[in-house]
Amino acid sequence: MRHPHTRTTRTTRTTRRRVVGALAATLLCTAGLAAPAVADARTASPALADGLAPTPPMGFNNWNSTHCGADFNEAMVKGIADLFVAKGLKDAGYRYVNLDDCWALPQRDADGKLVPDPARFPGGIKAVADYVHAKGLKLGIYTSAGTKTCNDAGFPGALGHEYSDARQFADWGVDYLKYDNCNNQGVDAKQRYTTMRDALEATGRPIVLSICEWGENKPWEWAAGVGQLWRTTGDISDSWGSMVSILKQNLPLAPYAGPGHWNDPDMLEVGNGGMTDTEYRSHFSMWSVMAAPLLIGTDLRKASQATFDILDNKEVIAVDQDPLGKQGTVVSSEGGRWVVAKEMADGSRAIALFNESGSPQRIATSATAAGLPDAPAYTLRDLWQHRSYNTAGTVSAIVPAHGTVLVRVAADRRWAAHPPAVELGLDGSRFSEPGKASALTTSVTDLGRTTAEKVSVSLTGPAGWTVRAASPTKAPALPTGRALHTSWQVTAPAGTPKGSYDLELKASYRSPTGVRAESATTVTMTVADPPPAGSSYLSDLPWLSTSNGWGPVERDTSNGETAAGDGHPITIGGVVYAKGLGTHAQSEVDYYTGKACEKVTADVGVDDEEAANGTVSFEVWADGTKVASTGVLTTDMPAQPLTADVTGAEVIRLVVTDGGDGITSDHGDWADARITC
């Protein structure tokens, strides 16, 4: 939870950054800081003898939804426990109801004991634990491996009080301890966390130890014998950019995870409102493929049914909770097209086709590339559609922007009992100008070992739209690898408001045994106008979409990290700019250019409000091709001119990456950004 990232402002999170930034400098100068390498960490089985967390912990933590707000209290915690039972989350495997920071008073009592805040927890922690236990659930609690926790109020940390605090936790009936890293006084991380491990073991109560030192000292190399899970990254925020950045940091650490020792890329943001349901399904899918702890971070008392549908998908949860305990590994990653495969205990593979980009893309792999043996055919189970098919070996799909197709593939002798898998494809522009026809071509391709028979395809638009087929929509049979291609003319009515509109593409067919099958996908069309002729400031133009590491992308100010409009004048190297875009890595801003523009120019760099640590890289992409980039820029560099040739592009994308070192103080400015059309 608490990795501070960004500018020194008034926010609680930024205050944490100042504290930890100073401590980091101290730590770097501390002799013997380097975490001891564990030579056999990748080959030995470091699962703890106590048998805790044989699969990744599942549960709830209040921080991402309430922080230290007044609604974090006993009633909330009990209400979450009630919902675990009432909504079937307990049956799905969620067990831990975890308290985060601010549950205690700022001062210990005269005996040096922790005191629960009587306003928040009038019955005390033990009463809450008893309530949770009575429902067959477990209770978690939080403190820091420092003199104080991360909150500005200065709640007492456990450094120097490990055995006393552990005894209190055990006496209260605590089952899980999240142990943070703030105010650590420069004490070696392994020493601090090992001391708490010993203190917990001394109580005689089995308590899961969640090491939350933000990956700063590579805990994956030493913590397998200390805790059951360890944070590998800084804090997640409820944004696409943050989630993707953390995903990329955690993916390479697969060799270190296994039963009783898990990589923890931080809690789930599903349902908190900063991402779409498509993006939340990707978040949940990728955390499950990575065998990550699944700790719900939204207030379930306010959650939508769509949120519950994501969190309660038992087929996806089964991927996360597979007893073999393998973290998924990257099979391929190119152009934002990710294939990640996870070996399962039954010999099958869970395969995620993850589309990082802002446009639909075809993502493909094969059963053998994912690690399965050669076979005449395979059973493919779509874990979000809950349908089974047979495939001759190809695993592919047109994956929506920011979407994930998650399947489970097995060399199953019963493959012929399922209809053949088909891939629905779409070629042509996904953009429409009101009153003008757009040409699209759909495809239905048989990926199965058996023939798809009596194939028909339909494309349905919103009310008032005209969708006409210009070629056949039916085929009597499609053998393996063959496709039905259909041309369409799609027209949005004149006067259609700008925005995104969904069309449904559907194929129906039969297997040779007569089994009816159907495959459907949503096609998103965007109604937009290209920029005006001449030179325009990009901050004055409507964008198609944005994603940002912290807070929204800002027009003509720096990024403020929280609410829109909380930035400052854009300033790079002492130069103040009146116009531009203020972002925070990982960031993307997309514009529709309608093949009518030629050039993008900007002065780019890290905003001066970041005094240290900022490292970013700026990129311009044209229709999925990178056409300009800066390399890594830092806080001590002046603005760099950037020019990109975007001639003929339909969509341009402005990207700010973290420079390869994780998201820390990464405020990237596109100062004086212009486009010429």
C-alpha cells in the first residue's frame, strides 16, 4: 500500500513520499543494505512449514475505497463480512476481511499497548474478529515495520514493539498481518520483517505475514522464508496506466512465486470507478494468471452487480487458486499484444490474450507455444463467456481495446464433444463521421478441428444507424482454417453526437454432431471529426481517450494526481508554458486525426514540481506504429523538442512511460503540444 510516488504537495500520499524518500537516501548509505541473494530461490520449495497461504490469499482490504475516512469503522467491517456470505464471495473462496491503517489511536497506552480507536471500533478488535470468525471468515490487521505507520496522524508502528504487538494481534484473534514500510529508521528490511515473523510465530497462532516494503529491497529474493506474500511494486491506483505499469513489473518475477510464497502486485481496484468494466476484467484476469493475492479494494456495500460478476467469476478464481501455484509467464509481447500462459495442476494451461493498446487487436498463440503437448485437437474453455469449444491448436481472438480474453486449454480426448471455436474478425476503420458511410469487413474463421456448418453472421448497430451487408452473410460449411468474409456499409445518422457506440457482431453455426453454437463480440465505433486545418494546440482539441498513472490528464496545467484541475502551470527547466498536457506515467492520450494531419510537435520533459526521482520517456504513435520517442528524460534535464511525422494516420497516441524504473515522481509534460493538419 504506501509507496509514495509523486510530488511533495498537501496530500497524505505525498507526505509519505517525503518520509520514505528521505529514508531511501539513508538506506542507500547504510552499510550492508543489499538484500542477501538466495541462490536456490528459483529451484527450492520455500513454502513455509506452517502451511499458511498454500494458494494466494483472497479477501478484502478497505484502503483503496475508504483510506482513513470516517466510514472505515466497525459497522463497515461487519457489513463486508455479511456481504461475503450473502453475495457468495465466501463460497467463491474469499476469506480475509482486512483492516488497513487508522484503526488505532495515535498513542499507545501506559503499558505500551496498542489501543483501538473507540470511535471507529467501540467493541474493540477482538469483538470484530469474533464476528468475522462466526461467519467462517478471517480477520486481518495492519501496522508498519517502523516507528509510525504511513498516515500523517502518526499511528504507532511496530518497530521495537514486535513481540508485544504480535501478542496483542494473536489475543484478538487476528489471522493476517499487513506489515508496511514507513518510518523504518533505516533498519535493514530483512531484519525488520524477520523479527516480526519470529514474533508472530512466538504467539503460537497461525498468522499470515504480508510484507509490504514495496519491492524496494527485492523481497522476492529473500522473503520466501519470512512471509507468505510480499509486495513487488509501489501502490496501485484506480487507473489503467497504474495497473498496467504494476502488471509489467510483476510479470518477470514468476520464478519466485509458489505455494506459501507469493508475489503481491497490490490490491484490486475492481469497482472503484476509475476504469471501465472491460479494464477491470483485464485487471482481474491478469492478477489471476499471475497467481496474485485477490484482495477486494472496493466498498462492497456500494458495488454494482457488474462488479460482483467480475469478483465472483469462479472459473477465473480457479486459475488464481490452482494448487500447483505457478505464476503465469509471458509467451509473447509485441505491439501491446500480450500472451501470458499459466501451467495448471491438471496439465491444462490458462492463457490470457491481453490487449494493452487503445485499439482492438488480433492476438494469437498456439496450444504448443503455451506449453501443451502436440495433440490432434484441444478443448478450449472461455472463462468469461463460460463456453467450451474445440480447437486444432490455434488460440486467437480480436481483443477489444484494454481487454483480455482468458481461456483454459487442455489436450482433452473429449474435444470432439464441443463445437469448433470460431474467431470473429473485423477489418476497416472503427471511426465514423456523421452521415458518411464507413466500410467494414467481418470474418468468421473456423479454428476448430471439426467443420462449422450452416454458418451465418450478423452485424447490428444502435437505433437509427444503417448497417447493410454488401456480400453474403451465410456459408454452408467452413472447414478448419476457412473463413466467411462479409462486407458491410455502416452509417451513423447525420447529427449523431460525438462518442463511442456499440455494434454487435454475432456468428451462429452448428457442429457436425448438430450442436448449435454461437459466438458474439462487441464492435465499438467512434463518431468523431478530424482536427481543423492548420495548426492547433492539442490541449484545445477533444481526445478519444486517456489513461493516466495518477489523477486525470490535465489541459494546460501539470498533473495534480487527484481531482481534475488540481495541477500547476506547466514548468520545465524553469520555463513556464501556457499551453500543453500534464500527465503522469504510465499515460496515453489518443486523438482522431482522420488521415488529415501531418505533424505533431511539443517540448517535453519532467515538470519542475518534481525535485528528484522523475524519469520518463515520451513517445508518439501513429496507427499503432511508434514514429517518435525521446529516450529517458529526468528531472534535471531541460525541455526536449519532439517532432513526429503522422502523415496519413487515422489515430495518434501520445505515450509517457516510466522510463523503466517504476512509477516514481513521473510527471510528464507535453508543453506547447501542437498538431498540423
